[in-house]
Amino acid sequence: MGLTPLLDAPSVFILDVDGVMTDGKFYYSVDGKVMKVFGADDSDALSLLTEFIEIQFVTGDKRGFDISKARIQDDMKYPLSLVSTTKRAQWIAERWDSSKVIYMGDGIFDHYVFSQVAYSIAPANADSNCLKKADFITQRTGAERAVAEACLHILAKFFTAYEPNLPPKNSAGEMSGG
């Protein structure tokens, strides 16, 4: 049984990288920012959505952009844009119909974006203003399968629920391996 989109389904899922895909911490050495921690299962769960909804990532982290790019764009093959946290709502409106956008964020300015999109998601450890404005709050935290939980929620709410007896597939028809 395939997934069938419902009427008025969203067309794009935009995710903030830091604090959503990662634990939100920046790891520095004397050489500067050296790494970010990404969680398990999020990439595989995103692959469940790709035939139904566009996936886009954003980050405001200039210094850590190459680290995010290595995971999101180079490894996972999703588009990643460097967008100021205070200009995201405007950036989204210039590219998509905001009434068709799901946005997942956690930071102190993300609640402004939440009020400008159709549906908003926050990980459990998001800023308190995000938690107040979010349409859905995951039980899990950033880098701890919050994105995987959000993907399953999106499938159930806007499409057809994930069938756990069928393995998730990426566009090549194979498991991504994280």
C-alpha cells in the first residue's frame, strides 16, 4: 500500500539544522568550531517523506556551515541554505507559499517563523517561546530522533501513516544507513 497525499497537504518541510538535527551545541578547540553532533534515524525518516514533500534545510551558523553542509548536503543530499535567524520568515515567503510550509525549529527567533507558516514543529528542548507557539512538540530532543518523530507525525497527519512492516527506502531504493 502506497502513501497518498491528502487534499491541501503541505508542499515543503523546512528544518533548522542546529538544535533540531543536532544537539544545538557547538564544539570548539583551539582551531575553532570542529564538529556538531547529528542523531540517528533522522535521515532515514526524512527519506519516507521525499516522494510527497520537498525537504529544505536552513542554518544561521556561518562558522559551522561547512560542518552542516558535509552532513546535510553532501551526505544526505538535501539542499541547505545559510539564512539569518531573523530573516527566515521573509526568506520562506519569497520562495514558497507560506500556507503550504511546515517549519521545524528550536531557537529564540523561530517562534516568529511559526506564526508565518501553515504548521510548526518544535523538539522537546526548544526555546520556551517555540514550545508555546508550536503546532506539534516532539517528545524527543534535537539529535535524539526528534526529526524522525516529526516525520512520522507529518506522514500520519498529512499523508498516510508509516507502515512499520515495510522498510523505509531512499530514492535509490535502499536504506540510507544514517
